[in-house]
Amino acid sequence: MSKPSNPQGTRDFGPAVMRKRNYILNTIKTVFQKYGFEPLETPAMEKLETLTGKYGDEGDKLLYKIRSNKSLQQEINEEVGKKVSDLLGDRWVPGDSKLGLRYDLTVPFARFVVQHRNDITFPFRRYQIQQVWRGDRPQKGRFREFTQCDADVIGSKSMVNEADLVLIYKEVFENLGLADAVLKINHRKFLEALVEELKLDFPVTKFTTSLDKLDKIGIEGVTKELVALGVNENQVSQLFAIINQAELTSENLNRFLSAFNNNDSAKQAYANLSQIVGLVEHSRGDLKIELDLSLARGLDYYTGCIFEALVPNSGIGSISGGGRYDDLTGVFGLKDVSGVGISFGIDRIYEILEERSLWPEDIQNNHCVLLCHFSEANQQFAMKMASTLRDKGVACIVYPDQKKIGKQFDFANKASMTHAIVIGDDEMESGQIALKNLTTGVQDKHSIEELVAILS
Amino acid sequence: MSKPSNPQGTRDFGPAVMRKRNYILNTIKTVFQKYGFEPLETPAMEKLETLTGKYGDEGDKLLYKIRSNKSLQQEINEEVGKKVSDLLGDRWVPGDSKLGLRYDLTVPFARFVVQHRNDITFPFRRYQIQQVWRGDRPQKGRFREFTQCDADVIGSKSMVNEADLVLIYKEVFENLGLADAVLKINHRKFLEALVEELKLDFPVTKFTTSLDKLDKIGIEGVTKELVALGVNENQVSQLFAIINQAELTSENLNRFLSAFNNNDSAKQAYANLSQIVGLVEHSRGDLKIELDLSLARGLDYYTGCIFEALVPNSGIGSISGGGRYDDLTGVFGLKDVSGVGISFGIDRIYEILEERSLWPEDIQNNHCVLLCHFSEANQQFAMKMASTLRDKGVACIVYPDQKKIGKQFDFANKASMTHAIVIGDDEMESGQIALKNLTTGVQDKHSIEELVAILS
């Protein structure tokens, strides 16, 4: 058979990459936990009825559908099965297609909340770090299987939740060494106010879809799209007079509000954002947030504040997004449960840290000591010593085979280990054990107690 | 729409269950790491050609096949698609079925090793903790989506690897409070020797499949099956005279070997097991391993030592299994790469710990402090204080809404929190903050510095 490989758009993560991914995930997870978010995991497989219709037509097309071989044959009568099989040949895999792979973590979370609503204590803060699948065309930085890293609070309309998410953003970025990351904020009600004030006669979502492309197609492109939708050029220039980025401060908020002629929707946005400014200022004074009225976020279900984070000059778009949704669970029959959440894009953060070499200094080290030896008797002594080291929490391996000492060092180097212990007859007799620092090449002798102290 | 639910055979893991699952997984992971195993993750989706034919006919039937909507329409011409759709209606989901969900972690690991053989440093020790999927009939303790927890060493034939796995077993069980767990060991060559010495004229795998049922159908049942295969009753009683459990010691190994008339296969098994006994004794003297010649393990690919662990009187079968395979990668075109591995069954371990209440004392506690308040001004003060606490690593939440203090305590209790801080105007003025221990009900006052010290 040909050389085996993983499917297109998927990845294997070997030890070196796993160490880096775990560093990012643990950094985020630690911050989530400090803000009282608790872990949740849902199955990769969801019923198709849970998934379909939640991500728009385009999303539905990207869903992976699952078939099992069993219930299938039972479901389709033999004659029909035979006819289909004749038509399709090898391409025919009978089976039930009542299952699909998770497309994001938000819809399964909403499903979980509705299903378990009587057992959940609201407001419920959960974080969820799991894989999602999308049958998209694979391209640079876009995968068919990737990890999402979400935090949501559901069951509270208080802006304290938004404020906490803002603080989480800042803390995560600082801890990852990305202090220059920019957090952008907007409010769907500002966007509604724009539609109202510009007297556009189409729904806000149509407008935001266009506005969302500002980064990619520029003012000219958006103007063209809006004009095609029937907006006159005068209105568009009014729009761009209002939309301009500014720091989120009480002063700038007032300025925006007056630009909207005290429109009611704009007042709601103003009230929410002012409260967030106040709460965040009470927590820490040094936070800079960018108020960006062009920020739209494509997703239909956002109804309040929306967030987006990016790292300027990284050549990479948004690394996190989120917002408030007033009726995410409505689609599953539970009305009026408001929530707010954010999601980090691990792969993009990984790329930026890689590009900027922002990893912790020893991230490439395998913190495991190799016990080398010259003979079977030495190896048996090494097994005893490994046991002592492990009891003290030192990770180690006894080189399993009988090979030349050079080969054993080679292995340790290639496996990114930083220290090797060398056990010969001398060492066994004297109890003074050779320790080689594989980075500096320096080798010296120590008692076992000293080794434990050095290595643990 | 009807109340949403997760698919049959899958599970949601809420915070309380996640804490317990993470406790088990972290316990195992910590031990794996101490023995030099490094993390690996492979995609949930594998090419069908990677998966099929690896788990026997029964396994193939249990594979979940994945279809995406896109490449499908391209693949099937419209006319055929139309005809099929007419025949199947809703049940027709066109798509490529070239992908399947991972059935275990061993085959993807073998695929990874072959694919990346030039980048891997052998012997390669990896651990992998990921979900697997099987389209089995769901029943008590058997799921369609579940977690496997594997450690394998590949690229070394040394019994040091087996010895390390034995030590890992013992350490994991001790750390989980399951000191009475029994580790059983056998060797495929002993089973081959049995087939040879009893002059059975069928392959060893047929024999082991039958022997594997000893626990379930007893001596009588196995006798019946073997007789049906053409073994005479005399041979069967010879078999059961040899097969009896004994502690793995040099003495018992000698006794077994002589029962086999120095059969060559038996000698190989003897040599391997003697070496393991020696190595393990050099590491720690107090290990008890049960040598069980009836232990077969169903999987065809084992060729050397086989392991199985169980907890007596738990009413639950094996909680871990493993063994040596000499040619796992051969199926992917890489010959002669020997490996050995073990796999822990998280769900079964969970059940036993639950049944015996063996969880750490505070596992049900949510280590997050609730900051309660009486007014918006108090809440703003709480935001500032939360920031101080979080800076010191204390997880906390400011109760987001304006509700009666009793409601706020209710929330903390239901969310399994152990402490609440109460902020009123008095507290803001004096700087002496009320701390309520929610377990004992005791409330006293402290400075913020004292609170940090108590809570961190």
C-alpha cells in the first residue's frame, strides 16, 4: 500500500508541537479558571437536527455527517438498498445520517443548557476546549479539524460579565507576551442605530455582513456593496463619518451618542458600554479598548456587545471574537436566556508566537533525564536509580537497549533532553554518579541525593 | 421542536464530572510523564483506508464513516444523484465516504510512526489521551464515544520497556487509591506453546479467542468450545492442569517451563518474563504480579507479553490492557518495528472510584470565591477587590446581578463554592471584609491582605 497519511486539512501534533499548544491552552485555561469558569465537555457527535439550520446555508454545507454501518441496513429495505448500491457502487455506504460532527462549541453549549436547565445553577460560567470540524477547502491557516477555546456566561444580563471577559482578554494576551494585542469592541445596537439613522430599508444583518468586509475590501468596496443594496452615496458618506475608531472612554461614547441624534438603539448601546467602561476602570485603570463602530462580526445571533481581538502587524486577522446573544437557546425552546461569550483561535495565536519567537525559553526541552549505562549490570543499577528519581518527581528513562554510550547520548540529544546520567562500574562502586549537561557538555559527579536536588 | 438531547451512547460532562475525570486523567498523565512518555495527538478523522481491515470484520462494522456535503456533489453525476435521492428521500446524504472516525489510538499511532518515521527518534515513547468512536449498541458502561488513555514505546525490543509499564501500572493504581488492583501478565509464546504441546491443529488466535472467555463462561464453557474445535477432553484437562494462576516469580516461571517440556516457544516466553521479574525487582521489591496462562487478550496483533489489570470484587472487568506487538506498522509498509503499550479505561476506573468513594476529599468543591454585595457601589468595590485576588491567583467571581444577599449565597452553595466574601458599606469604609465559610457557616472579618493569605 502507499505511504499512509492523515486526511487533508487535519494535523498530527507530535511532542514538540504539543508542548507549544499545551502552553497556549494552559495559559488560557488558567485565566478562565481564575474568573470562575468551569470545565464542560460535550460529545463530538451531535444529532443532525441539533446542528442544521444554526450556521446559515453556507454552514450547513460544511457540516460533516456521520454514518454508522449498522442501523442503516435495518432502516432501508433490501430492494432499495440493492438499487442504490447498483447506482453508486463503491460510493454507496448505507447508514443512518442522523449524526454530525460538532461545527463549533456554541450550539452544543446551547443544547446542553436547554437539556440540563434544571440541574444548572445560573448564571453558569463554563469554558470548553475541544475540537470542531468543518468541511471547508483547506488553505493556509484554515483546517478541517481544529481546536476552539471558548468561555461563556449564560443566565445573566449584567455588564459585569462583559467586563470580566474584557479583563480575561487583557490577562491572556499579557501572559502570552502579546501586550500589543488590540481589543476591539462594538455593540449591535449601534449598528441597528446606523441602519435606522441612515434610513436603510433592509435588515441589520445584511448591513453588517457588508460592513464586516471593511478590513478586506476597504471603504470603496463596502460603498460599492451598499450602493448595490440601494443606499445612496450621501448616506454612505454619513456612515463613514460616524464610523471611526476611537478609544473606549466615556467621552468618546458621548460623542458617538450625539452623532446618533439620541437614537434609542444608540442609547442602549451607550448605556451598556458606559457601564463596562466604569466596571473595567474599577478593576484596573490601565486598560485600552478600541471602540470600533465598523466591527460587525458575521454571526447572526449576537444582539449586544461584540468583541474582536487582533495583533497589529502580524499579518493575521482576528485571533478571538465574541459577543452577547439574547436568545441562543431559543432555537431549542428555552426563551429569554441571555449570555455572553468569547472564543480564542489557538492556531492563529500559535502562528504569531512562532513568528515572534515568544515561547518560554525552555519550551523545546524534554524535561526527562536519560540514564545511560555500559552493561546489563549497570542497567539494573540504573533501574533502581530511576525508581528513586521518579519517587522524587524527576522524569527519567533508563536507555532500554545495550548500545554504545555515544548512541545513547545521541538519543538524548535528538529527544531534546537536557541531562544524561552515566552509570558505569565506577559509579556503582563509589556511589558518585556522573551527570552530563547536554546543553553545555559539562560532566561532573554527584551523590544520588545531590542528583535529586539538582534535577527536581 | 422537541427537547434537544445528545446522541445515544454519548455523554455531556458537566463541571462536577469533569473535575473527577480530570483527576483520573491527570493522575495517569503525571505518571506517564515521569516515565518519559511524551504527548501526541492525531486527528479524529482518518482516511478510511487507514482504518478498515485493522479491527477484524466486527470492528469494520463498528466504524463511523464521515461524509462532507461538498466533494460529493462533484463526484456523483447529477442524474445518478437524482435517482438515488428519489429512492432514499431524506436518508440520502451524498458525500465522499473516504473518511472515518478513529476507532482506537493504536492504529492512528502506527500510521503516525510510519508517516513520520524520518522525524521520530526511536525508541519513541508517546502517550495519547483522546476520544474514540465505535458504532456499538450502547449499554451500561459501553459508549459510542469514549476516552482512551494510551502509552506506547516503539522501536525497542528491550524488556526494560515492559518493566517500566509494569511500574506505571502499580504507580497509577496506588495514586488512585486502588492498591488492591491486580496486574496479570502472560506471554503469547506461552499460548503458542500450549497449542504446540497439546498438538492442536488450528491457529493460536482461534485458541486464544476461546480462552479469553474463561472469565465469562468458565472451564466448562471453554472445554465445550475447544471440544467443538476438535480438541479431545484429555488434551483439555492437560491444558487446565498447566493453566493456573501464580505469582510471577522466578520459581513459578521455572515450574511452568518444565510443564512445557522445554518447548522452544515456552523458552522464549520464559526468557522475557524472567528478565521483567529481574528488572522490576531491581526497581522496587514489593511488586506482586499475577502470572496467568489463561490470559489471552483478543487482539491479533500482540506477539509477546500481554497485560491486563482489574480490581477484584468491583464487579467490573479489566480496567486496562496491553501488550507487545512485533509488527503493528507492517500493515502500513514499515516492517520489523517492535513496540509495547498499555491502555487505561477511564470510564471503568471512574465507576470504581465512584462506587468506593475514593475521590480526593475536596473534589466536589468549586475553588472559586463569590464576592457578594448590597449595592452597585459595593459591586464596583468588589470588582477592584476581585482584581487584587486574581492577581494573587485566587479564583473568584463578583456576583453579576443586584439580588438579595440570600440569593447570592444560594448561588454560591449550588455552585459548590466554599467561601463567600460579603461587601457592604461598612466593609468599604473599614477595609475589614466579611468572609463566610459556606461549609461551616462561620463568618468573620479580615483585611484584604489576610483574605489573600487565607484564600490562596
